[in-house]
Amino acid sequence: MSYSPSPADSDAPTVRTAAVQFAGVVGDVAANLALLEPLIDQAAAAGAELIAIPEFFTSPLPLQEATFDAVLPPENPAVDLLRAAAARHGARIGGSMLIADRGQVYNRYHLAEPDGTVHHHDKDLPTMWENAFYAPGADPGVLDTGLGPVGAAVCWELIRTQTARRLHAGAVGAVMTGTHWWTVPENWGRAADRLFGPLAQYNRYLSENAPAELARRVGAPVVQASHCGPLHTDLLIGPGSAVAAPYATRFVGATQIVDAHGRVLAARNTAEGPGVVVADIRLGARPPALPTEDRFWIPRLTWAMRAYWHQQNLAARSYYRRRGRARGLAAATAYQRPSRA
């Protein structure tokens, strides 16, 4: 595809970027790092100087006991990998993981620079059953890098107006994002399939268009990395209850790079499996192509999606208070860094 660049585009520096699509192993940090590193190397071999890897790159996040094994202390082998790969390739590399810090667990985005500096952003609001694992963060997500201000946003942060406002206010030159975006259950029978069919279609539409819609409201390119493959979890029935339903689903959306106008420069659908996309972007804050709406969500979510959001938030926050926080902190305290011998 082609388009006529604006004067702001013509004056802006060009950076080669890449985004990694990844199929992880639940709770096995070492296995996930071993799978991820060759994909980072592939992105760097293509000349990428700015590389996005997914949200929760140390482990997918089903509501399973094994997932808690991926809660890490602030200094850990995943951060070591980001630092080492950034230094080795002269690139900036970013993704998120569960971190225990100051008595809470956070979904912390890390952006490593070639000089060893690592910038952080804690996701502002957990999404649905993610609330069982971590607490909300409270920072603007504007990272002061060697490329200038770079924004960080994670998964459903992309579709909230407060994200667009904070990143636009930070005059970011690019936005680094990662997603862990699942769809409707596939194991609840034909009646459920028919009932949830339209919701699944709209959810897929939202996931595939979120980076472009955010870019148009921030005025900066967006580089997004996604998980892919199946996901098997439990779905909590209600607050204060241990009763859960088996929920088999899969990741949707696309790993993609979009410009500041919301045009897709490179994309890999989650159905295509693990891989890397590469494109050149022009850094720099521009006037947004669209205004940010005066509401909570950027898109208009259906009543079913909003009900699902609120019900799962309530149920999972209760779980975090009763069990998730203590289990995550204990896992991080007990974590043993692998020996380098």
C-alpha cells in the first residue's frame, strides 16, 4: 500500500521496527524465553531497531495454578534477556511480565535500551480474569528513551480513551504495545456457539483494529505484538466463589505495525502462528487524525462485552484479594534465578 506523506512525515526520522508473534507455555519462564529469543534475533537480523514482544511474554495468563509460577521479582532472567538482546543488537526491545513489587503484583511493561537502561509502565487496569493475578498501575506510560518519548500501552489499554489522552499529552513519537486478547468459549456446545457468534465477530474486529484506532487518536505509530494459538482456562462464576467453568478459547487479533494515520504497514494474523513482522515507521508526535471521544471506551462495546467485563472484574478482584496476591508474592519470593555455571 502507498500514500502521500504529510510534511510532518517527511521531516520525521525513520526507524525500522518489528513485532513478534508468540505461542507461549503456561508457567514455564525458561521455556518461553528459549522460544522467544530466536524470534527477537530474527527481528534484529531484519534490521529492526525497535522490537515489540507480547504482553505476558514470560507466560500466557489462563486462570490456572501453574500461571502463578511466572510471577517474578523485579530483577529476573526475562529482564536479563531484554538487556542482553538490546545490547547485542543495538535495539530497543519491549514487552510485559508479571512482577511482584512493594507488596503487590503488577503487569509491568519493560522497554530495554542498548545501554542497559530499562523503562517501566504498569498496566492501568487488569482485564477481566487478569484481575486474579495483578493490581492496577498508576503511571503515564511515557518512557524517556534515546529515541525520544515513547508510549507504552498493554492490550485493552489500547481501547480506552484515558490511554489516548495520556499518550497524546506526552507527545510520544511511537507507541509500543503487546496483547493477550482472547475470544469466546469454544467448548460450551452448539447453542453457545450460535449465541456467541456475533460477539466473536465483533471482538475479532475490535482486536484487529485497536492499534489503528489508537494511532489515529494519539498521532503516533503503534507497534503491537500478540500471542497466538489456543488458550485453556477456568472462568470464575462470581465474587467470593471458587466455582469455575472450563473455558477453551484462542487468541485473536494481529501482530501489526501501523503508522500515525492508522494505516497498517505490516501484519500477521494470530491464525498464522508465531512469526515476525517488520516495517519502517516515521517517529514523532503529530496532530491526531481523530479526536478522543468523551467516554470510557474508544469503541462502542456491546452490552454483552460490558457485562462480561464487569462480572469478571468483580469475580477476579475477589480472587486476588483472597488468594492471588499472596500466591504471586510467594512465587516471586521463592523464585530461584537459574545458575550461569
